[in-house]
Amino acid sequence: MFELAIIWDWLAFAVRWLHVITAIAWIGSSFYFVALDLGLRKAEDLPAGAHGEEWQVHGGGFYHIRKYLVAPEAMPEHLTWFKWESYATWLSGAALLMIVYWAGAELYLIDRAKADLAIWQAIALSAGSLTIGWLVYDRLCNSGLGARPTTLMLLLFVLLVAMAWGYDQVFTGRAALLHLGAVTATIMTANVFLVIMPNQRIVVADLKAGRTPDAKYGRIAKLRSTHNNYLTLPVLFLMLSNHYPLAFATEWNWLIAALVFLMGVSIRHYFNTRHARAGDPTWTWAVTAILFVLIMWLSTAPMFRSVDEAEAHAHALSPRQQVFAQAAGYDEAEAIVLGRCSMCHAREPFHEGVRRAPKGVLLETRNDITRAAREIYLQAGVSHAMPPANVTWMEPKERAAIVEWYRAAAGAMPMLLAGN
């Protein structure tokens, strides 16, 4: 019979795979339509209401595409809606957030040296912040700033930077950047679900009723779509950041995130300009490179706390951690982890070439080890993922000892198999 910890880990993998697939579909269609929209050309034979057309070749065939700025004179018999890609991406991402960061709150979400939160408080902050981010953004768009898109974009940037800083005050660095990506993705999907799609439905209803659709609905949708276009690349960076401690486990991670948003603008500006046939702004690549070098420099800043400082902020073990610490075989497992893993998974790693603990996971103290019990079990016990390439020569009997320790604790409290 499969253990719940293994089933849970495979579930996380399956949801992550689904999230990547749907994100590819959403981002791919988004990039395509932005490029198509910017590449439209005028033609003498355009029908009434048509804004432009584009000829494209792909897959051995030619495509002739026309865009109506508001709507055609009559409702077409067949109409393809592009919406499920966005919805599925957000839903799968939300599920992954719950599986990894809510169920694994003690390891991945809560940093008790920053904020001594109960698990329910951390989850409430996580979920509530996504809603608050959208409400503030939506209020800005619905204000008079909607007619001043540049000012609105600057305020959106300030809002996201403020949220990056705020997340870093209460969550782990890894969770802070991930949540910044999540709130940005929430804004993007909510734009589709709550603004763009409802406006398109109004236009379709007007066409079916024989009414002339109001052009304002197209303008509103265009504004939100433009925001989504410029936010896409930063979201991708933030979602990938959890694999790179130099991005999330540094003192200036929130400022790194701010610069990533600027890089997203510079890169998209280049492609948008090219697709619109409005020039070749190669200077944007120089700006992007400078921003990236600045990010690399910021990532070399010292860690927040030394080992001594971290110990000074250490809190008592949680009930779940106490079970692991008191389980049979803990002392042997701790000695194995300290001898085979802690040279990399340290606040100040001393393994050659490692500047930050992989994925920000620390394995130096009893508090560290009991927090990461499930990950140790899966990565170094059940599988041979850690140490990578077995560089510290962990022996089979040591892996077996880790498995026995974890299962002893899990036997005392079965629900721990689904958590940490």
C-alpha cells in the first residue's frame, strides 16, 4: 500500500504538471494575440467595422485574419472563446499553492524569526492578500486613472513592489516571491473572468439583439489585456524563483522582484514594438541586461541572520515537530543529516560553489530538521535525490535509518504523512 506522503508528493507533481501545461496554453495564446493585434494592417477591401487584417502561414496552410475593433455587423455562426486557458492556469496554481505552501506551511510558508504565526493565520494572510491585491488594483482601474494608462501602470508597479516588501516581512523568502507571482496571476485571471469576458458577453448580446455595441467595452478590455501582456514575464520569473535561492533567499529579494517587473516591461516593449512594425528598439536589451546584472549584484548581499542570530530567534518545536524529535531513531537521523546534508543546507554553506542553501531549506538544528522531516524522508530516504549525485557518500543503511525514523514518527501520528 502506498504511503500517504508518497501519494501526496505525486499529487503535487501532477498538479504542477497540469499548471505548467495550462500556463503554456494561456501564455501562448496571449502572446499570439498580442502579436497578431499589433501586426494588423489596413486594406482597401476591409468590410465595414473591420480594423485591420493579417495574412499568416503555418503548418502548410495560409490564414486570413480580420479584426473588428468593436464587433461585426452580425453575430457569426461560430465563435471561439479564449478563456479556459486562463481559468485552468489559475485554478491549478491555487491548488498547487494549497498543496505546497498551505499543507507545508511550517517548512515553506512560515518564518518564525519574522512573524510567529499560527498555521491558520499564515494561510489566512496568504489567501486574503490575493483578494486584497485584486480589489486595490480593480479600484485603481475603475477610477479616473483608467484614462491615464501610463500613470495607472506606474501605480500598479508601486502596488506590486509594496506587496513584495510586505510578503517578505511575514513569510519565508521563497513564499514571498511565490505569493507575489500568485497575486499578479490573480489580477491577470480576474481581468479575464471579471472584466474582459463579461464585456465581450455584453457585445455578443447586443449583436444578437440587433443593437450596436458600445465601443467602451472594447476599450476597457483592451486596458486590462495590456496589463496582462506586461505582467506575464514577471509572473513566469516569480513562479520559477522557488528553484533559485539566490533570487528568494537574499536580503533584497523584494527589490529583486521589483527589478524583474521592470525587465518584463523592457522585454515586452521590444517585442510589442517589433510586432507593430514601429521600429527596432534594441536599446531595451541593454536596459534588460543592466537590470539583470543589478539583480545578480543584489543577490550577493549577506543573509539576514547569522547562525547565532537565528538560534536567538528559535522558537519551541511545534507539536508535530516534537513528535519527530521524540520518535525512535531521531538522534541517528540527525547525525546523518548533519554529516551528509548540512554543509549545503546551512545559513552559511561551506560546500564549494554553494552560496545559498538549496531551495532555502536549512538543516543545521533540531528545529530545522524536524520542520523538514517529510522532505528529508522523500529526498534522501525514499529516493536518492539528495545529496545530489551522492556527493557526500550517503550509505544505503543511512537512508534506511532516515526512513525508519520518519515512519516511527508517522506511526505515532498518521496524519503527519500528509504534512511535515
